[in-house]
Amino acid sequence: MVSMLLSVPAVVSTCLLLFLANLVGNVRGGIPTTLDGPFKPVTVPFDESLRGHAVDLPPTDPRLIRRVKGFEPEQISVALSATYDSVWISWITGKFQIGYNIKPLNPKSVASVVHYGKLRFPLSHEARGNSLIYNQLYPFEGLRNYSSGIIHHVRLTGLKPDTLYYYRCGDPSIPAMSDIYYFKTMPISGPKSYPGRIAVVGDLGLTYNTTSTIDHLISNKPDLVLLIGDVTYANLYRTNGTGSDCYSCSFPDTPIHETYQPRWDYWGRFMQPLVSRVPIMVIEGNHEIEEQVESRTFSAYSARFAFPSEESGSLSTLYYSFNAGGIHFIMLGAYVSYKKSGDQYRWLEGDLANVNRSVTPWLVATWHPPWYNSYQAHYKEAECMRVEMEELLYSYGVDIVLNGHIPQIYR
Ligand SMILES: [Fe+2]
């Protein structure tokens, strides 16, 4: 059995937790095991440029500006499927609209095609996928509605483990294809087979502190990124684009909790340099609820990311599981029913029962709000979820739980 070391860089802001998990026992990368220790603790000097009062990047920041023409792909990202032999490629084409009289784009007007292969030239394989748009609608006087660009998700299958693939995405008939990017598949699942380094981050946002976190994360060359909820904080803004650290303090009289959906597009552009080559796996946080007309929730989250939901039998974007080498990750939804009588619990029972610990010895569970913390603002917030699910996770010997939500580190 291998062991896992969590090293905690000193990158902690008021809304951010970052752990870099170095999987030890990695036979490929030569990362030492805890049996080779004890080691002197490694810490990163505190970055004085980090601000306790986090400041968002403005829309004029060059990293947030749309740089493509027509229906060329932007906001390109990679996500894992349930096993090493499949990944999702996602991107957006066309401009979002925000205003009072918006006309949604036709998602069928642009094809979803990925050309990929082990060689840069020629990209010998082609996969086709699906496209959609989502709307964020506020039927109240003076509030602006939003309709997304066309969001594309394509699943590549039949991939080899631990292998570099080149790809480009878009619609070749326009033509509007992206540049060529690359990603590496996860190693095959087995007790001696692990990704070298996994970055785990929560409460990311799009502030100047975020830029420091992502720079730090990139410099540590992760093989996989887990984002454990609270993604863009678009819901700290009104539909007119004015924002506040405390929405309810600054805007106490709005008829519904508004959002400014272009923040999602800014975030997608900002993240592309990382997530177009390193797979990112996301689970929802409270900032993704984003209630709109007819009590619809999680529209942006569910539409923009690809999830291995169907592949892992969940049929919901709000909880799913996947393997990364010898680790089985369970991503749980804290803002959807977790009751013993509900769908998620039933799915979790089945998923846990199917885990073969001789193939994936490590069992890691994540969800956004921690069950245990002493932070006054969120104290016992997730207690009901704990009461329903804790015993089940214990009974299957979950090794590690990773959470976000509170701006403190507990080990
Ligand atoms: Fe949160």
C-alpha cells in the first residue's frame, strides 16, 4: 500500500484553500515515499502581494478579453471521464448576450468536432459531441438577462494510459478550428500506478489572489486539478455588472439574488492556459447555485463543465465519481438531496460497493462545505449531510476527505 503526503503551501486568502497533493509511491516520477522520510517540512514564503480583501480582475484585464473571431473556439478545457481511456474536451463558440431583448444562439448552428492523435501531424482521429446553450433569466424590471455562447462537449474514447495526445477543436466546416493543444491521460488504475501530482483548490474566484494561486499551481506542474466548489463568484454581482464582497450587505433589496454571468466567460478565458492541457474536475459549491426564473439552479455550472456523470452512473452533474490511477475519487453534492432515501445516497451506495480496492487502493471523497470546522460563519452548516452520509463513508474506509468553503486549513 502506498501512502499520500499533503503539502500545504502558504497561499491562503480570505476565500481560498490550496493544497498540492504529492502522491508518493509514484514509481514513474521518483517522488519519495513517507517511508523515505522524515523530511524537513517544505513551506512557501507568504506572498506579500496577496490581499485579505480580495479584488476581482476587471473585464478590461487582457487575460479576460475575447481574442477569437467569429465562431472560433475559446474557453477550452479538458476533463476526465470515469477511467483513463476517455476524456472530455469542452469549449465555447460565439458571443454571449446580456440585455433585455436577447435572442439565444442556435446550438446546432456550430458543429462539435475534435481532431486528436498521438502525433501533432496528422491528427488521425475525429470525435463528435454535443452542443448546448443556457440562459440566466430574471423576469424583474430592470434586471438584464443572459444567454451563453454555444457550449460544446466532446468525449474522446479508446485512449491509451499515461499518454500525450494532441488535439484541436471546433467546426471544420466553417472553418473555425482552434490551435493545437495537448493533454496527458491518467495512468492505468492499479495499486502501483498514480498521477504524479494532483492540485486541489477550492473557492477559486477571479481575483488578483487567484492569479497568484494559479501561477503557483502551474509552477508545480500538476497532472490533474480538482476544484472543490465556488468557482467564479459571479453571484457577487448584479446583472448590471456592479459587484460587492457581500452581496446581501450591498444589495439588500434586489427581488432575487442576481448574478453577472459574463464573469463565467472571463473565468473560462483566464483558466484556458492551464485547463486546456491539465484536466480539471469540478464539484459544485454554494456560489454555483445561482437561482433564476422558475427556481432553476446550477445552470452555468451544469452547462459549462463536462462531468463523467453518465459514465459513473449518477445521471446528475451534481455528484459523480472517477478514477485517477490507483485512486477512486467520489465527488459529492452538498446542495442537492443527500438523504438516505434520495438518489444521490443510492448512487453513492452503489458506487462504493463497486470499488475494487485492489485496483484503486485509495478512496478519496470531496464535497464543498466541511462537516467539521470551528469557523463561526459556517459552523455546522453541513451537519445534516454529515448525519446522513458519514456512516456510509466510514463503512467503506474512505481514506481522505477534501473540502473547501471555509478560509482556514484543518488537517
Ligand atoms: Fe462556499
